[in-house]
Amino acid sequence: MGFRSQNKLFKQRRGRLAIWYAGVMGGILSISALGMYEAIAHAHRITIDREVESVAGTLHDSIEPLLKEPGKLEPEINQLLPNLCLLTAPCFHNTIDNQRHIASKINLSDNYYIHFVNISGELVAIAGNFIPASVRLTETEPKWYTLKDNQNIRYRQITLPLHTKNNQDWGYLQIGRNQSDFDDYVGAVRWIILVGLPLIMLLVGIASWWLAALAMEPIYQSYQQMQQFTADAAHELRTPLAAVGATVESSLQLPSLNEDEARCTLEVVQRQNNRLSQLVGDLLLLAGMERPDLPVATGELIILQDIVNDIAEELAALAREANVELVVDFNLSSELQVRGNEAQLYRMVANLVTNAINYTPREGKVTLILDRCHGFALIKVKDTGIGIGMKDKSRIFERFYRAGEDRSRKTGGFGLGLPIAKAISNSHGGSIEVESELDKGSTFTVRLPIYSTTHKNLSSC
Ligand code: ADP
């Protein structure tokens, strides 16, 4: 089960993390949406300006050669712009085929209007039906204007100076384009962003909540492991301390202590003290193994045959006592060398062999095998013991885990032997694995990288 329903602190942290995620992602998304909107609007502005400029240029170039007198429009211009309205005369629409006129070619009547303004700023003629009320028609500067009519339709207008054929100043040509089609499109984009953004923010919020849980999960797991470890360590420390406390208390309650009783009490204290020292030593070793700066890779050169032989010799008495046969089986032509810490490697193999002896019934056999495979040295500890069940196999490398408290109790172990072995093999760049069958026996295999690169002659694995 996750931490969601369990821990207030983690729930609060998750909430804060989710708010941060949502805030940052929402901010980035909003800025992106704003940028996208601006880019679209800008592209439209440029498109409309180019179109108006090109239409205005064409008209200007077509009209100028027809102008003779400043402020006066020649009848030929009426032919060019069939819907032209002179303000000094009634509107005049001739019947010449529109297709032949430049204005009809550019669909002037639909989207465009044209104003002819004389040099004194008076409107002379218009084509199209828009006369902007809000802006004086005499405005000839700046070149570009955006105007609005009373229906709020926007027009983009350009003003170009007109000259007669003889290069006299005639006045100005103002051409405007109704930009409602572009405004509608940009308006639709704005609506999509306004409606879509809150929806996206909602999704971002949900995703952030989920992502925050994902990010916190490993932290919560290590927090739980730490809590479990503290509880287990306290539990293991309590047992010897309680034993010492009870022994000392019962001794103190006696009116007097003879030498045997005092010795007995001290022996209990010593035994429990040894246990405590061993536990603290193991914990310190494990804590030390977790430091990432351990210089194992550059450690001393160790010959594995020596370690295995030494352990077999050292634990021979324990095996004899347990009535278990302890044999060494390696048939290697050369030394197997690894780099690392000799004391730690010794401890690792000793833990495995001690376990094998402890968990093998009388008359059983423990075999220590040394081999080499694909650049790795293999140390195998094989026994004909009680074996490990499937359920326990995945957990025996956890700290303080003991498969079946009752069978471990008599060995007096803390459940730290295998975690220590695993930590040592890991810190030497190796690994440890177990194969086991209940009531048949177990084989623990440690793989360590061989130091020497000259041993290319690999045996089958
Ligand atoms: P302990 O100190 O209890 O032996 P370990 O970490 O060394 O702790 O081992 C963890 C558990 O794995 C033990 O409690 C034991 O049940 C099981 N185990 C380890 N080695 C063997 C083995 N060779 N055969 C059967 N069970 C084993």
C-alpha cells in the first residue's frame, strides 16, 4: 500500500509537490499558449498588411498615369473603378464589363474601400461603402491605420500619396480592407485557448497529483525501511539488555552472593555483552559498506584459494561439532585473484559457510567450491541442509530477516549474516545468489570480478 492513506507528513509533502508541479507546468503551458496566440495573430497581421499593400500598389500604379489635374478625377478612372462615387456629382456606375477592370479583379467591392483625398485633405471620391466615422478622412499620416466602423468591424487602411502624370501632388489614395475574416479566426483561436487552458490545467493538476505520488514513493519506501530497520535494531538490542537486566536484578535481590553465583551472573553479562558487541559491530560494518567512497576497486590483491582454505581450516571444528562434513573442492590450475578488502571477503565467505553448517542436519555435507566463469571468480557454498522455501528466498538478504524464527533462534543469529555478505559482494563489484530446495539443501554462489586479465582460458560455467 502506498503512503497516501498512511502518513500525514508525506501526504502534505505530496500536496505541496503537486502544487509546485502544477504551478510550474501550468505557467509554462500558459506562456506557450500566449506565445502561440501572439504568433498566429502576428502572422495574420502580416498577411493582411501584405495583401493591402499589394492591392494598394497595383491600384496606385494603375491610377497615377490617368491623373492630369491635382484634386480632379478623370472619367477614365470611373471605367477603372466602376463603383466609384464622386462627392461633387451623383454616384456613377457605368456598365462596362467588370472583368476588364483591375478593381473588379481584386474583388474590391466585398472587402475593400478606396478614398481619394485631395491635397487639402478633403474627400473627393470613394469606392466601396465604408466611411470611417471615428477617424478624420484628412488624416494622411501615418501610413497604416486600423479603424473600426460603428458595427465594430475593423479595417486595415494604407495611405499612399498620389501624383499627376506631370508629377504634381494630386492628393492621397486611401485603401482599407475589412479584416473581420481574420479577426474571426483569431477570435476563435482565443476562445479555444480560453476554454482549453482551464481544461488542460485541470489535467495538469491531476497529472501532478499522480506524478507527486510517483516521486515520493521511493522516498517513502526508504523512510519505511529506515523505520523498520530502527525498530528491528531496537528489538535485537533489547533482548540481550533485558537478559543482563534480569540477571543482575535477581542477583541483587539475593541477601548475599557466593563466588559461584557471582561468576554465573558475570558470565551471563559477558555473554550478552559479546552479543551486543557483535550486533553493533555488524551494524557498523553494514553502515560502512553503504558508503559509496569505499576504495575496494583499488584495494589489495587477494588470492581466493587462500581465503577458502583458511575458512575451511578455521570452521573445521564447528563442522565437527555439528557432525557435518566440510570439504573444499577446487581444481584450478592458477590462482584466482580479486581486488578488494581481505577481511571483508573473509567475513563474507565465513558467513555463508557458518550458515551452511548451522542449517545442515548431522551427517550432512558442506562443500566449498571455487571456480571461474567469464571473467568472474565463483565461490559456491553448497550444503545438504534444510533448504529455504520460495517465500523466504526473496527476503533472506533483507536485514534482520530470519526464515522461520524457531530454526534461526538456536543458531543465535541476528539475521544480518546474509545482508552483510551481499553488501560485501556488491561493494567488490560482484553479486550473490541462492538456489535452494526445502529439505534438500542450498547453494549460495558469489561472483566476483577476477583481477588478472591474462586468464583467458575460461572454464565452462
Ligand atoms: P542468521 O544470522 O539468522 O543466520 P542470515 O542473514 O545469515 O541470518 O540468514 C538469514 C536466514 O536465511 C536465516 O535465518 C536462515 O533461515 C536462512 N539461511 C541462511 N543460510 C541458509 C542455509 N545455508 N540453509 C538454510 N537456510 C539458510
